Amino acid sequence: MPSLTETVCALGECARLVATDRYSNWPAQVRDLPKAGGLDDADIELIVSLQPDLVILAHATRTTLRLRELGIATLAVETIDFADVARSVTRLGAALGIPGKAQALNRQIDASLQAVVSTARFRLGGRSPSVYYEVDRGPYAAGPHSFIGEMLMRLGTRNIVTPDLGPYPKLNPEYVVRRNPDVIFISAPDALDLGNRPGWDHVRAIREHRLCVFDRDISDTIVRPGPRVAEGLRAIADCLARVSP
């Protein structure tokens, strides 16, 4: 997981990485490392050939079992909600033998988040827009109990997705039309034909051009529950300050 790679590096231990998943691209020094696939298609042969002391991964039962059968130690670290960021830092710090660095990193992340939220609330001046965050053109949305949903909540927004739908539900497109959000967050590629979706030209955010469109580099800081979370939150906050009604 890119968020796990980023956390290892934020702890000052990038040099201990011998491979990453295919999507890890930050910081720059990890880009040239061998890429061992993803959760569903891990390159077991490559991993074994590198003889790692430990494989850090999100919960992936088949991959974990296979690696353990081959005598390779694993550490499963789940990052679903906001609290998981601090827990992940703590667990990785313990696994790498640097608990003090983990504590310091958590303090740094928390202070940065508090600063972003304080500034954002002031800039919004009491505005509480209804929002829709599309994580994939399914459309899959970020619900209020997802990592991204919690970021939005910290800024005082109202998520159009109800908690009962889960953290990242696939929505009927008509759901978004009916809920009529004030602001839509979406990736740059998926924003191109947003107004051409049936009925979406009537959605307030589209009609009034209240869109927060993020390129890949910015989107990575938002969707990855890792040490750059304050950067992602700041990107959301900056756009909200510009486009919120």
C-alpha cells in the first residue's frame, strides 16, 4: 500500500525498503525500487527472491498465508478510518524498532491537522456546504465513516452519503441528483464528462461550477491514509474556501 510505504519513509527508514507495491511513488527514492504487484496479485516469487525480514501489507489473507507458508514474516496494517493513521504509525514504529520516532511523527501529523482545520474553519466563516466526494466513476463515493469522509467532516461539511451505506458505497447515479450537493470533489479525468451524465446537469454543484478537481499528485495526498494527510486536508480546505456557496 502506498500509505504504508510513505509512513516507513516519513519515519526516516526509506533505506530499509527493498520493494514496494506498484502504486508507491512518494517520496522520489522509492520509484526505482522493484514493484511487487498489489494486494490481489502480489508477485510472491519476487518477494521471496528479495529475502525481506518483514513484509508490511494491508489485510490480504491469501498473500499473507502464502508468505507465511514460505517462512516470511508479515505485518498486516489496516488503514480505513482517521484514527488508523496514528495506529499505523505506532505499529510500524514498533516493528522497525523506532517507537520514539513514531511518537514524534504522530505529534507532527496531529499538529499539522489542527492547524489546517483551524485555518479552514475561519476561511469558511460558518459555511457548511453539502458535499459529494467521488473516489471512482462507478460512481463510488466516500461515505461519512470513511477516511476521506472524516476529513470532510472535520472541515464542517455535510456529506450527502448517509452512514448506513458504508464507507465507500457504489451509488445509483440518481442518488447524487436527488441529494443535489453544493460541492463535488472528483479526479481530473473523471471530471471531463461530469455534466453529460444523465440528469447531472441539474445538480447544483455542476450548474454553478462548484467543483474541486484534483490532479493525480494532489489526489494521492487525499486518498492515502498516511503521513501526508494534512496536505490532503489542506487541498480540500483550499478548494472549499474558493467554491463553497
